[in-house]
Amino acid sequence: MRSFLAAGLIHEMTITTAPVLLGRGLPLFGALEHDVDLTHVRTAVLGAGFVQSTYVVTS
């Protein structure tokens, strides 16, 4: 995913959040060379606490 972001090949992404807190946390994409600006497109509540958000990459 990082190499696709760096190459500008990701135009839209959907991230689903599960209702679980991880003790130490895990980076979703790992270290990135620079910030990636996102514009929120929509959010849907899927039930059982799951939330799905879609973003367009603007950087």
C-alpha cells in the first residue's frame, strides 16, 4: 500500500474500523515518506460497531 501511495496510484480508499482497542496499536500503513491529504467522501455504519469511511486522496 505504501508504494502505491508513494507512486500516486491510490485515488480513493475505504477504511473499515472495528470496535476493538489494541493495547499498543498498529500503524495502518506503516511509515510514509510524507503526509497524504484525504478528503472525506462518505461514512456508513455497518452494524455491530463497524464503521466504514471512504476518502479521496488529494495530495
